[in-house]
Amino acid sequence: MPNPLASNPLTRRRFVTRAAGSGLALVAAPALLHHAAAQSWHAGDPFSLGVASGAPRPDGFVLWTRLAPEPLSSNPDTPGGMSGGDVSVGYEIAADSAMREIVRRGEALAQQRYAYSVHLDVAGLAAGRPYWYRFTSGDAASRVGRAVTLPAPGSPLDRLRFGFVSCSNYEHGYFASYRHLADENPEVVLYLGDYIYEYIDQTHPVVRRHSDGIEAATLPTYRNRYAQYRLDADLQRLHAEAPALVTWDDHEVQNDYADKYSEYFDDPELFLLRRAAAYQAFYEHMPVRPILSQPNGPVMRVYDRFTFGDLIEISLIDGRQYRSREACYAPPNKGGTHLETDAACPERREAGRTMMGFAQEAWLYGGLAHSKVQWNLIAQDVLMAQLRVKRGDAFAFSTDD
């Protein structure tokens, strides 16, 4: 049985890329919606952060971009060099990579409240096939991206070619692995957390410096950190050529945080304000479904499930937002990952502790119990087994994994 997700002979490497016009957007008047045809760009590429697709379903997917003619703007009131009201952006979806067989076109909303990001939730397409898309705004056009719809539930599927990535620290190296993964033509890519790193490394030599020269802890600094990563050519290419399924780990907010508990023992209510900023910036830069994942302050759902015919079901898990605080969490040095023996930290084995939260656990177990596919894949952000280290005559265990 041929793979219904396989690309046609016009491969992803032969994407037709339209050069985006340059320019800073005309400032949109407050409270007015500006339409795609009305925009003129003069000093920067509005699609500088690229495009992405994700959250596929049998009849559709989410398409993402973010208008950012000045992607690393230092002014918190003009994210990406934009200001004013929402902006309407044109889009086209085609059945071929040359964008000749247009099957859908229309306008999507770049929302001012979410840094002019677009989360276009497309429905009504054919199941189990690739599509290609691009965005337009006035005299500017994005590169062409590739999306896929899932096979119909229960339909035969003989294979799925997927990749997974995590722990991508911009300061510690270049993203050549993204380029190599794109060369392997995966049907989908799982992003399993630490998509960005919030801190700046002040103790080791770095390959390239993080944005703003400070640890990201506010909405503007988180936005700039994502924008800096999204400007990487290899990451842009991987997002354009392969649909994304995304979850997070700790560095999207702060190292080793757990629920409302900070690594540095910050006041929990103040830390939730930071988490809210981090979650919003994550939403603004990821192709997630707005109906499911639009943030509400420090609350944002990212766990979700994707079924590929009769072959495999992928359950994406959130291992940070709902978990218990770390065992034996106490100043001055037990806020981040530490190793504890059972004798020194009996709390580690308490029955009421959880990594996923009980609602998410029930959702996961229910899905596994009713699954009818050949393979079930749990895609999540931390080790699924205990990390133990020999310490004298006993074993010590990591409190973060």
C-alpha cells in the first residue's frame, strides 16, 4: 500500500520561493483592521521569521507566520517593528509545490495582541496528502511552505517518516542538525522542548550571543529570543518543509521550573506572571491550534493527540505546567535539579506526586486504552525513566526527571 503522506515528485527541495519585498510597515491606525492589499513595505521583510505548519488533522492544519519587519525591535511597544491594530494577511493553499493549482485563498488575521502572529486554522481539505502555502501582504510574499493533512482515521498506512528535536541552545552552536533533518524529508517533526534557552551563558565561551544580552524574563525579551531563533536559516527551512508537533520543557520559561515553583524560589504569584509572558511568546511563535492553545494568563494547553491512519498515534505531553514541585524543594540550593537518596528525601516517593497532573494523566491513559493503531508514541519533554547515580552504597535520583 503506498504511503498517502508521501510527497509527489516535486520534492520539498524544489520549493518555489518568492522573494519578499522589503520595508517597514505603514503604521496601522489604532482600532482599524488593515487589509493585505493596503500594506506597503519599504525597509524590512514582513515575513522575516518564515512560515510554519502544524497541528494536522484529516481535513486541515494550522498555518503560522508573524509579521516582523524589524524582528529584534528594542521597543516593547512595537514588537517586530509593528504598531497599530490587527492586520489582515492574504494566503494561498495549493495542491502543488509550484503554487499553480490553488485550492484555497483568503485572508487571515495577524493579531496585534499576539505580536502580529497568524494562526490560520484551515479545514475542509482532502485527507492524507501534502499541500503547499504562502502568505502575502501588499507588495510582500512569504516563502512557500509545506503542510500535510492526516490520513482518514483507520485508513491503511504502511510507514511514517518523522524526526524529533530538542535542546537547541543558540549560544552553544549552529543548527546544522535542522538542515540535515530537512534533507531527510520527514513527513512531520516533533519539537520536544527547550526550543529556546532563556538564560545567557556567562561562564563559558559561546558561539553566538543571545538576544538583548540578558536572561529572557519578560514578554518583550521572550519575543526577541524566539525571533532570534526563528531568524536561523536552517530552522526556518525545517519549519517550511515539514509540519511541526510542538511541546515545551523548562527553558521556554526558566530552568527546572515546576508548575508555579521557580528554580530560584521566587514568589509563586510573581513567577506565574513570568510564566504567562513566556507562554504567550511560545504561542506567538508556534503553529498550534488557537481554539485549543490560546493562552489565558499563565495557563496554556499544549498536550494533544494526532492519529496517522491505522499505523501510529502520537500523544504530545506537557511535563511542566501541571507537575508537583520538585521533591525536597528548599533554599538555598534545592530549587534546580539535584540528586537525592530515598533516605534523605522520602518526599520523592510520595504517592500524591505527579509529573503530568491528574487531568492530563487521565487523558493520556484514556487515549492509550482506546487506541486502535499499531503503535502508540508518547512525545514529551523529560526522561521517562528514573535517572539514578551511584553515591557510596546507595543510589541518588534526579529530582527534575
